[in-house]
Amino acid sequence: MAQLRIPLDAQRFAKGLTWKEYMAQMGDTRARTEDFYQKATLTEEERKFFGGIRQVPYVLMLAENWCGDVHRNSPLIARITEAMPSCELRVFLRDANPDLRDAFLNNGYQSIPVVVFFDRDWNEIGRWIERAHAATAKVVGIRAKTLELAPPDKQDAAMAEYRKQIQKEYEVPGGPLWRAAAQEIRLLLEQRLGLAAKK
């Protein structure tokens, strides 16, 4: 099967939003993302690891303002890219960029956030999608106890409870779901850049 060509180069990348520009355009969802940005800090060990990555000058993120996974995880991605020397993050709104969206489908789904790491020649190093596996397990469990049990006329209340419980999981001291995401991204970069063998 032929690999789908990624419709990206320096000119296109430059049209994406910087993290500050992305935050500025968010509207009524901005406060929630800013709150997560304050909380989603890296540990000293994570900062040291990502601070040693020099082979990733470009990181693309597909996002949308309404997506809970974007609010919860994009701040951690911003922190990781800020830690990497000479790394530039650009955010593209998924629905306004269907060619990028279709190049990074998640088993056929339009999941977000999609985070793609590139080398200086625009070769894809790897991608991380949506949320950590540990967070997905939590989401599935919470959904089973809220949305899936609620009758049709109680879905709005169930959705509110579902969101509240997920929010609570991300606010556990030490940020275990962010730690899991950072670890997944670390493993991805170690494997793709051949860093694990050098230890």
C-alpha cells in the first residue's frame, strides 16, 4: 500500500498557529485550557529528557476548540515542545484542514489532538494521538458508569457527570495521566530516534 503523502512543508507549516495564537483564538474555552496549561508541567526528569532532543525541529498538532481531549492534552504537548531546543509547534484546526486531517486518521477516525513530530527534512518521526492509553482506560470506565447507564432523557446530566469525573482524573496530584502521556511520547521518540540503544 502506498504511503499517503503528508501535505506539509515549511511554507504550509508557517501558516499554522503558534501555541499563543491558538490560545488567543479559543474564545469561551480558553480559560479551561489555560488552567490545564498551568497544571500540566513537566517533571524535572521529563524536562531533562525532552531538553536533550535536538532532532525534532517541527511539531504539528491538529486540534479543535470544542474537544475535551485537546483541552486536557494540548497543554502538555506545548510544555514538551517548549522543553525541546529549537523546536517549533504549530497548531492547525482539524476541520479547516481536511487534507491534514485525512493524512493523520486514527484507524479511520478523526481523533484529536493529533501530534506529529518531524525532522528538518519534513520526514515524519512519529505521531501521538488523542490521549494516553491509561487515560483511555479511565474514559472507558467512566463512560460505562455514566453515559451508558443513563436513559435517553438523562443523557445531558450523565454527560455533565462524565466530564466532571474525567476532569477529576486529570487533577489527581502528580498528574498521573499527563505522566503517562509524557512517557508514551518519550518512548516514541526514543524508539524512532534510536536513543534507547545509546543508554
